[in-house]
Amino acid sequence: MSAANQLPAGMTAAEFLDWNPQDSDRWELVDGTPQAMAPASPRHGAIQNETGRLIANHLAEARPACRVITEPGVQPRVRANLNVRVPDLAVTCAEWDPDERLLHQPLLVVEILSPSNRADTWANVWSYVTIPSVLEILVLHTADLRADLLRRQGDGTWPDNPVSLVAGDTVTLPSIGFTAPLTAFYRTA
């Protein structure tokens, strides 16, 4: 019997981190309910890998104290005891304990949006804006060469709508001092 058939109800984040489903699914906790995450498509994986490589290479040169993490568990500030979300990538420049199960103080969060997970991806994005350390959220689309960028404003608020980027545009991420053409993220996709 798979873990999906035995989901505990009303699970806390601490219980989720101790939970050990005996299947190969990846999971995140959404409002107290574990949710299995479908495997990434090859295009999704290629975009994720290329994005991680671009950012990691930049950080190695310009911000060596920072690191990019693949699929970290992060906790939104709202209903934190019932949520552990898993973005595709996150960047932190904070001190960290390598044995810690969650990434605290991400500056930048990257999600890769597939048409089949659109609603879940945007639900995660709206949860990330509650994390005080998050300054930018980049959403890269798999269906076409396009991105949405949200940036925390100087007064701490978030814009009503993301900035839309298309082929020919440049992605600028001041939180980590990074700039690259949008097409670079799709080099291998």
C-alpha cells in the first residue's frame, strides 16, 4: 500500500519532517496534508538544472558565502506549523546547519511552472511571500520561453502582479547581484 493511501490527517510540520513514507514519491506539506509531487518532466529538469548552474557559477564568483539549494524544504510564515513547501531552487546567504531539515532565510526562490501544476505552483509562490527573508521569486515556464518575476518592494510589500519576461529580456536579480538573458535558462531545454 502506498503512502498516499495512508495519509495522516492534520499533520504538523514537525510530524511531517519525521514521517517516512515507504515509496519513491517526493512530498510537501500543504495546510497539514502531505501532497505527493509528480516527477519532473525532462524539460522541467533541464530548466531547473541550467538555472541552478547559472546561479551557482555566479555565486562562486561574486558571492561565495551564498549557495543555491535544489528542492529545499521551506516554511511559510503563515500557518508555518502546517506547511513545508518545496521550491525547485532557493538561494541563501545565511549561516546554516547542514543537518537542518529546512532551509531558513532564503533570499531568492525559483519555481518552474508546468501547465499541469500551475495552481499548485502559484499557491506555493503566494506562500513564499510570507517568508520575511525572501526578496525575489522567479517563476520559469516550461510550456514556452517566459518567466514571471516578483520582487519585494522597498517598503516590504509585494507588487500586485509579477513582471513578465519573454525571449529577448534580461533576468536581473538584485538580491544576489545576478543578471543573465532569459534564454540562458533554457539553453538545454
